[in-house]
Amino acid sequence: MYIADTVITWAQVAVLVVCIIVAFVFARRFAEEAFRLLAGAFLCYALGNLFYDFYLIIKGIYPYYLSVADLSWASVYIFLTSACLYWLGGMTGEERRRLRRRRWLALGITAAVFVPAYAYMISWDPTSTVNNLLYGLTGFLLTFFALWLLLGAVMDDVGRPFRDYHVAVLGLVVGQLIGMVSTCLPLPFYNIYYVIDAAMIVLPVVLLWALRKGVTA
């Protein structure tokens, strides 16, 4: 499976590099800072993949415990969460008031997804507790804010043009969560990880498209 990992992660890096360039072009063209935050997320994703690939090539094993790759990948969630906060900061008082009604629903759904998943992964491999806490906390925050904004867009018409973008962000974080849980399962369920990882090759393009659609709506 080392070959599959290497091919997939290098394909992700190639797409991410192109998307970083396009994101900066869009940031300049549309004068929209969210594209820069998205470019930052793509850069962290690419750097994490590069460390992972070179570690695998040089040492012939995965970097199982907390590494530079984990810090880079967790930073993807931090950049995407910053984009959510950027939009929240730009809302009017009335929009925030309408959006506030959905925060407990978003929090409850996020907790229902993340708490059992990470409790299972930590119990399955206690040696990876630090990694799981890092991904769990950053992923929880991103999912909460993205879901909160999506609920507001769908149910209260707050930021409706960005609903596709929020769906894409949730697809990223939930997809990766499913992929991580699948690595704790026996074959053939373990292979779900590779299916999701392959799908992540095109997700940066989807995120760029969705953000551009929202900005130009």
C-alpha cells in the first residue's frame, strides 16, 4: 500500500500547487481575502503531504506519531476555520442575530459525530492520543463553524451564496474523519481510507469553484 499512498499524495500535491496559484489570482482579481485563507490551507495540506512522502521514501515507514505532517494537516483546519470567522466578522448585527438561533443545533450535530469517532480511535490506539486530540479539536471547531454557517444559509438565508462552499468544507473534514476511522478497521473496510484519500485529489478544485461561485453571486 506504500505505492498507493505515494501516488495519491503526490497527485494531491500537484493539484494543490495549481490551486494555490489560482487562489492567489482570484484573491487579486476579486479583492477577496477568503481566497488567501484558502490558499494558506492548500499550502499547509501540500507541505504535510511532502513531509509524509519524503519520510515514507527515506525511512520506509509511515510517520505514525505526531510529526510535522500532522501539524501541517491540522493547520488546514485552522485556515479554513479562520475563513469562517472572517465571514462571521463581516456580517451585520441582524444577520448574526438570525444565525445565532442555529448555533446549538450545529454544536449538537458536531458533537454527535466527533465525540464517538475520536473516543473510538483513542481507545483503539492510545499511543496516538495526541494526534487524535489535535485533529479532533481542530476538526471539531471547523465542522461547528462550517455547519453553523451552512444551517444559517439554508434555514435563515444568511450568506446563502456560500452554501456550496460550506458543503465542500464539511465534505473535506467529515471525509477525512471517515478515512481515519476506517484505518482502525479490518480489511476490506480499511480500504475506505484509500477511496477517500483519492477523492481528496479533486476536492481543492471543488473548494475553489464553490468559493468563486459564492463571491461572484
